[in-house]
Amino acid sequence: MSAAVEAIPRRSVKPNPALWFRQIRAIFWLEIRKNFLGRRAILIYLLALLPLLPLSLVAIVTPPGNEWKNFQQYSVIYAFFYTGLIMQTVVFFGCAWIFMNLFRGELVDRSLHYYFLSSVRREVLVVGKYISGLATSIVLFTATTVISMLLLYLPHFYSQSIRFFTEGPGLSQLLTYASITILACVGYGAFFMVVGLFVRNPIIPALLLYGWEWLNFLLPPLLKKISVVHYLKSLMPIPLPEGPFAVVAEPTPAWLAIPGLILVTIIVLVISGYRIRRMEIRYGSD
Amino acid sequence: MLATDQLIFFDDVSKFYGEILGVNRVNLQIAPGITSLVGPNGAGKSTLMNLMTGLLRPTRGSISVLGTPTDQPEELFGKVGYCTQFDSFPRGVTGREFLTSFLLVDGFDRKRADELCDTALAHVNLTEAADRKVAAYSKGMRQRIRLAQAIAHEPTVLILDEPLNGLDPMVRAETIALFRKFAAQGLHIIISSHILHEVDMMSDRVILINNGYIVAEGNIHGVRDEMEEHPMQILIRCDNPSKLASLVFDQDHVVEARLHEDRKGLFIRTRDADRFYLLLNRVVADGEINVESIAPVDDDLSAVYQYLIGSAGVSS
């Protein structure tokens, strides 16, 4: 140990996209098996099934009220149902659970170091984990979106509904709602993953964001734009009234809302990559 | 002269947890072979290992492992395997899945990952239990599967935090033999342990650490020789210990000469062991006494540890 030494040379590691792709694939499958095929995933499956419960009841017993007897009203009913229960509750909390646990869950389980001790760039780890969370949330919540819509329409006005989906605007609306769900997973997912990386107790920022998103209709137009829900609502196929107290703002056009959300997501992922690059494993203090 | 790409190199490294000291001003150059980190609980052994593997970032200074800075995991962990003390695993995996999953994350293809997994499992004698859930493993098996994970990708540097904990004596002996085999192949093996006699037995060199500071480092006998404030104790078994005592007592480097309880041996404490051995050679050559055996009493790790650190937190 007393040997003389040369100065430490600084090396740069050459980018190797083929290797990164293989590693992302390995991380993806490991995460899917660990987080989404185990017993702990039951809660998230139950959450995804939640909207189907009231719709199943409604399918058996039609509620009183004229709007339930008028097929034209079903688009509005579903728009309300989708916004309130699916997008702003199920997708929101589902993404919170899935994406916060990607890193925070591993810190709690004290197993993150196994990734940190693998010969993988930490940014690649962020991408692999994010994609696994995204795949899970998209599969679950897009299925919820599609099944919910079909479950609302088909039991009540079967033949009209079939025509609505095959010849009318039904299919287009269905695809739009599915796309909004996907975008919600992309946006909320990135936010919750970065929160899970920075904050020790991510429940508090999640609840703060939940409040901010729900109160979005009261915010002045400029502040409305600092939210995910504003861009998602701008894409809704059936625009909904926001109530007498709402501050009216022009919806952001789709050509701006979609790339905008994706851009913000990329920025958040870059922040995650920077954060994880400097992250230490100190389970005791986590 | 060893180049940095053959050494684990700490250059003036300090680590603070807020205001709490982890390690301070560490300068080390660790060559191939078995190097043991020894010190009481909380001395900074795990901090040093976590710094070496990039799990912690130094507050000051820099670290490189065989020329690779520790903030480049993609290159570092091609060379390094680390068996931590964290007794936790990803949820729901079997031993085999645990190994192959992270070999795939390393970038190996499926076929090579399976081969490496089988080899590592065989090294730690876990082939039969490989398809059982890790959660159902005993403590010793969990320790072994962690060791397998550290060696699976065939690293050239193995860092092992208390790797013998929880192992039964038979497996301990096999594991030590495995470490020796790796060291003979030119690997760097860094081990932390509380069991001093095992460290003494297997290490090429030791690093003694206490309260975040490196107290001593090097070959254990070399470290002992440099401790002038603690005269070396030597036990000489001979036919006439009283006469030997009278012959050596007037030497200026002999601090103490004391008869053994059975009166068949003499304890000597000397500040200069080399001069004492020369004197003893002369006495024996003159035929004045017959010497049966000569044994340094405190020339081992336990004694060095006692002198430098004290007895807290270790077992000998």
C-alpha cells in the first residue's frame, strides 16, 4: 500500500444505446414482476376496478332522472364520470401509488442498492423504471376508461350504442378518452416519480397536487396552465361546464397541449436523472 | 510502481453526514490481495466501503477503483462486486431470479446470465436451493446468495461487508478458502470483519479504523514493528529460563524479563526484537541454554488492535 502512484486519469464512458436498450428491457421486466405481478399490486387493481362498480350497478338498475332516459345525455354523463372519478381520482391516485413506489418503495424495502451496484447508468435506471410504471398504468387505466364507457352505454341503449360506436362519434370519443388517460399517466407519472425521489413523505405533495388540480377551475388563467388537469381537460371530446364560480380560460389547443405535456415530462425525467446521479444509499435516514 | 488502474485509491477523502463524521482525511492505496478493514462498530468501515462503491459520495477528496471514478457505475461495476450488510432483497424473487435479473440489468444476454448464475450458485453451494424464494432462506443462505450476487459477474474487485456473518463453521471455512482462491487469482478483496482471528488468518494486510480515522495500515507484522511505544512480548521455552533472564536483563532494549508460571519459560518485553533475536542466537550458539521454542506473544492482529483501538466491539 505504500506503492507510488500516477495521477488519476479521468475517463469518459462511451454511449452504448444497444446496451442501454437491453438494460432498460431487463429493468422493465424485473419491475413488472416485482411490483405489478405480486400481492402488493392487488390494491392498484382494485383501484382500477373502482369505476366499474357504480357502472355495474347502473347497468342493472337505471337511476331515476330524465337524463338517464335520453341517449344524447350519455356523452355528458360519461364526460362527468370520466373527469371526476377516472381521470382526477383513479388515474391520479393510481399513478401516485405506482410511480412514487418505483424509488420510494425500494428505499423502504432497502433494495435500491442492488440497482446502484449494477453496471448500469443511473439515468438508464430512471428510464427503465418509468417505462415499467407507464406500461402498467396505461394498461390498467386505459382498460378502465374503455370498459367504463362501454359499460355505461351498452346495457341501456344497446342498438343505439352499437351504431354510436361503429357509425357515429362514439369510437372517436372512446379513443380520445383513452388518449387523455395515457397522457395523464405520462404527466402524473413523471411528477410522482420525481416527488418519490426528492421527498421523504410523498403523500403530502400528492395531496397538495390533488387539491391544486381540483381547484384548477377557480384559478386565474395563467395559474391554470401550471397544472396537468388543465391540459387534459382541454382535450376532452365533450367540454364540460365548470360551475358558476369558475374562472373561464381558453382551452389550450391539442397541438400545444400534447407536446407541452410531453416536454414537461421530459424535463421532469431529466431532473430525475440528475437527482438519481447524485443520490446516496442511506437507508437509515430514509 | 503500481499504476492507479491496479489500485483502489483514496485521495484525502472525508465524509460527513451533516455534522457527524463518517471518515476523515483518508489516504489509501489498496493493492491486489486480501485487505481487511478492522475497527469497532461505527468506526467507519461500512462508510469506507460505501464510498468505494459510489453508494456514498465523498464530502471531500476523490476515490478511484482500478482507475475508474466511483461516480461512473456503468464502468465501475464491471469491475466491482459488493456484498453489503443490508439483509434485504427485491420482493418475491427466487435465488436464481435474483442473480439472473441483475446480471441482465448489467447487460449480459440471457444465455451468459444463466451460465454466470449457475457458476456463482455453485461457488456458494446454493444450487439446490436456487429455485426457492429468497424470503424463505435462512440467514446463512441469505448471506450466501448476497455473496453469489457480488461474485456472479466475475469482478476483479470484491468488497465484502462482514461476509462471514451468519455462516456456520463449515461454510465459513469454505468461504475463506474461496476468498483465498480469488486473491491468488490477483483479485482485490476488501473484507470488513469483527472476527480478528479470521482476519488475521486470511488477510495480506489490514486497515485499522477508529472514529473515522485510519489508525494503521499495512502488513500486520509491519504495523506491529512500528509500535515502539508497546515493546514486543516474546515467550522463550527453554531448559534454564532463570539463567536466560540474567543474561538478557542488562540489555538496554529489554524492558522486562519474567518467568513463566510453570518456570519452563521466560517472557521478554523488548523495544528491539531484532537485537533480542541476535542476542538469543549468540546465547544458544555458546551452548549456555537449550531453547525449545520462541513465539511472539503480541505480534498478531488482536494485540495490535488492543494497543491501538482497545477492546470495544470486536471478538478475537
